[in-house]
Amino acid sequence: MRTRYLKIDPLVPELHKIRLAARILARGGVVAFPTETVYGLGANALDGRAVRRIFRAKGRPADNPLIVHIASFQDVQELVAYLPPRATLLMQHFWPGPLTLIMPRSGIIPDEVTAGLATVGIRMPSHPVAQALIRAAHLPIAAPSANTSGRPSPTTGQHVLRDLRGKIDAVVDGGPATVGVESTVLDLTTPVPTILRPGGITYEDLQAVLGEVAIDPVVKGQQVEHPKAPGMKYKHYAPAGEVFLVTGDLDRVVARVRALVAAWQSRGRRVAVLATRETAPAYQAPPRPDYLEVLGSRRQPETIAANLFSALRNCERHHADIILAETFTEEGIGLAIMNRLRKSAANRIIRA
Ligand code: TXA
Ligand code: MG
């Protein structure tokens, strides 16, 4: 299959390109497009066959449900059985934006989307290209992240092409995603709304509006037999090469990372380090890592979130066998950063 590549202006999307992509979706095709969080791989959410093509292109397990993307508040009605308490309040505060709400599904959603669950995840993205595309298609769009299953989520059109070229109908390239980690998934079917996946809208943001918010234990790395968001049980965000997290007091972390660089290099392995602006100078002196990525500043954790997935892919391009990552406080967006890092490291955590 030839994958069409449509470069688009992220702020003022060219209408003819939006219309072309929308036509592909309306005919049952699959199209990757930018959102404010990561790139999504979209298909008509009301067409089970189209949705199956998403699973095939990504190699995604069929029991992992997809998020349905909409562009106007009225679009929610036909997708849910009823609106749970607090749904409207949350939509008013956080939509459009990186918050996915898990609600009881209606009958028009095919089982392929929800993986047979009685609930559906819905979100309204704020990215102008995503909004224009959903509007032009006149359809709810089911879209997981546009990566091969198990790999770091894509934050640029190039990341999408690297994973899915030849497997999807088109990529709409609107430049880098700004948030860089996926939406927060909030379950509204529990007595207290529960964060199943931390993301662009933080725990603190939700607490300010809701008062009480719970965090599912898997968010902080606890292993459970039947996670509520099926996606949480799979290998995730894994580049080629093994990721290790180094935690503890920052000075000790830096010293330990340097010692680990020397140790792995002496065994002939290529080592990458994911550092921050504050710590990067310490890695300039030998033992120097084979690749050093400065994620951003600890004082602006949003910069770290924005670069995290592309950093993991950069380590891969530099053929790192071992990737050593510093760790972060789990406040604000830090909860999402650490959740993604822990998953990419498959819980390989070293205490400094
Ligand atoms: O920011 C995002 O959410 C991006 C962009 C493209 O919108 N999408 C995304 O989709 O990250 P995906 O498929 O990579 O992750 C969706 C997560 C999975 O962990 C899935 O298990 C969970 O949401 N999920 C979806 N529907 C669910 C449901 N009905 N109940 C529980 N979890 C659900
Ligand atoms: Mg994903």
C-alpha cells in the first residue's frame, strides 16, 4: 500500500488537504494525524471493518480498546448510554484537551472499538488539524497512538512513517505534538473518578475541579492481574535497547549513572543517557556516554514530557544497547513522565 504524505500547516490547516484526508476516512481508510498529545491513527469509529484495519496496521492486541475522538460537545450524546455524574463538568473544564473520559457506551459503537467492554473512552482533542479533520469527516474517529504496538508513541510525522509507512493510507504531518505524552484516561464509572492513565491533564488539575480523584495502582507501577485499562498490561514505549531508570537523590543518581556508563562500556555496550539541563554538564567528562539526550529542564517538566518519546527513538537511532534515564518527582505532569518511563523500562529500576 502506498502511504500518502500530506504536510499541513498546524495552525491554519489547508482545507483541500483536510478534505482529502476526510474522504479517505469516510471510505473506510486509516489516516494518521496530529493531536496535541501524540499522533493518532484514525478510522471511522462507527465502522468495525475500518477499525480492524487500525489493529492490523499497528499489530495491536484485539482486547485493547480505542479512544473515540470528537469535535463538538453534541457528538457525545449518541456515543454514550448516559452521561455519568461529573461528565459535563469535566468536559466544560478540560475539553478540548488531553482528557479521555471512560463512560457507558451506546449501541452504535462497534465491539472492535471497545474490545467488547461496556464502556467507551471519548476525548475532544484541541489540535486544530485534529478538529478540522473530525469536522470534515462528519464522523467520530477511533484513534490509538500511531505507532507500531509496543513502541514509543509518535510525536512527529516522521515517527509515524518510520513505524507505519506502507501499512496505512495517509499521514497528515502537522509538525511536532506539543504535550508529548498521551491524554489522561479517567474512569467515570467508578464511585470516585479514577485515573487509569496519567497524562496531559494532571491529577492536581482534576482534583481542583472534582475534589476527590483516585489513582489506579497500575499508574505507579504496581502489577495487577486484570488492569482496568487493558492497554496497561502490555509492553509499552519500548525502543530497541534496554531502558533502566536510576532513582534517588539527584547527586547520587548522576554519580551512579556515570558509574553504570563506565561499567557497560567496558563490556562493549553502547550506552545512552537521558539527562536534564541541570545534570547534562556532569556527563561531559569521561566516562562519556555514546549518546546524551537532554530532555529539558527540571524546572519546566512540560519540556521533558514534550521530548520524552522522541528521545527514546533518538537513542535507538544511535544504536544504544543500554539507555540510562534519570527520574523525576511525580507531581503535576511528572506522574505521566514517570509512568511512561517505568513502562519503557519494564520496571528495571536501580536505586542510587
Ligand atoms: O492522547 C491520546 O489519548 C492519544 C491520541 C491519539 O488521542 N491516543 C492514545 O490511544 O493514546 P491509545 O490507544 O494508545 O491508548 C488508549 C488507552 C489504552 O491504555 C486503553 O486500554 C485505554 O486507553 N482505554 C480505551 N478505552 C477504554 C475503556 N473503555 N476502558 C478502559 N480503558 C480504555
Ligand atoms: Mg498507545
